[in-house]
Amino acid sequence: MKRRTLLALAVAAVAGLSIAQAPAARADALQDITKRGTLRVAVPQDFPPFGSVGPDMAPLGYDIDVAKLIGAKMGVKVELVPVTSANRIPFLQTNKVDLVISSLGKNAEREKVIDFTDAYAPFFNGVFAPAGVTAAKPEDLAGKTVGVTRGAIEDLELTKIAPADAVIKRYEDNNGTISAFLSGQVEVVATGNVVAAAILARNPPKRPELKFLIKNSPCYIGLSKEQPALLEKLNGILAAAKADGSLNAIAQKWLSADLPKDL
């Protein structure tokens, strides 16, 4: 009997220790942020124009400006935490950050482990060409020369939908595709809106305009599961920023384009 009693006590002690050492559940993330006075945000550092490092080594980009906007609206300081694509969600799950604002797309797998706000930035692949070029649909590419980065999503998707007589020129990287457009080797490019923004930043005489979408995957803010107060707060800030034009100003600054009306 004594041995059984001692064993029971030992099991109880171990169980109690395990409970004590388990990480505490985040009862109310919004309350925690407000009390702390600091919003910790995971941001990219190697993906311009969404996030990169400036000459002064300070983070800059679309996502950084959005983080600062949210911090200002919440009335707290913003602590920017540089992350990579691989560790941005683990940082959120292990409570190293409160939010992920890092050109994060939404999919079913990610929705199992984190929650998402409404979209805050456009991210898409499409067909771009100067204003005078008609290319409202894949069939309009017939007879046209189209530049694309070899093996990219837009290359794979364009191959499926382009007419047989479209001339597709493939380049080894985005810089090659950009150079081909700027030099007039191609009149149309199939690429991402980020690459199109890089072309626009060079102020070419023929500026690329979006003709039609190939694949749409907007960016969302990631937050921990079961945080309705924080989610509501963030969506309210984003809705107000869309309504008053402040989010559009960020899009113009970094993407040289207005936000899509359906974002």
C-alpha cells in the first residue's frame, strides 16, 4: 500500500510540474499588447518592395509601413522583428511576435494553425503591357511577343492559356525579363505585380499596365488562433485605412499602383 501511495504521489507531482511548465495560453492578445505598450511584428528583410534593409540598416517597405500604421492606430510602439519565409509562422506560434506582416498568403494548411485578417496588399501574377497594347484576355496574345521568367508560376500558367501563335520568350531571372521589356525585346510581360513595380520604378517611356490576371494571391496579416478582439481591431484599422486612402498611399509609394477595388 505504501508503495502504491508513493507512486501515486510521484505521478501527481510530475503531472503538476508538467502543467506548471506548460506555456500559458494567451487569454487576450489585444489586452497583452495594450498593457505592454508594444506591438511585435514579424516583417520581411529580403523581399523588396514589401520589406528590405535601407542604407542605414533600418527596415523599409510596404509591410513595414503597414506595421507602423497599425501600431499608430493602436496607440502602441512597434517592434519590428525581421523574419524569413520559413520562420515567420513559427515565430507567431511560439509567441515571439504578435503579428506576421510579411507578404503572407492564405491557404488551407496555414488556416489550420493561425488566423488571418482581411487582405491588406495585392499580390498577383498577370500580363502587363503599355497602354497602347490590347491584351484583355489570353486570346489577345496571338502574334505578340511575351517575356516571362523561366519556371516561374506565371510561366507555367501562361503556357496553359497562351494561344499557339503567341511568341513566348523565357529569361533566366526577373532581371532578364525586366531588361527585355525595357529594351523593347518583348512588348508584353507575364510577371508578378512586384516585378512590374520594379519596372515602373525605372520610369520607362513605355510603362507596363495590368491587362489581365493570371493568378491572384493577396497578402494578409497573420495572428494567433482564437483572438477575436485582436482580429476585430485589426480588420477595423484596415477597413478605415482603405476608406481614408492611407493604405492606397502605401500601395502607390511601394507598388506605383492603386489598390485593387476588390481587395
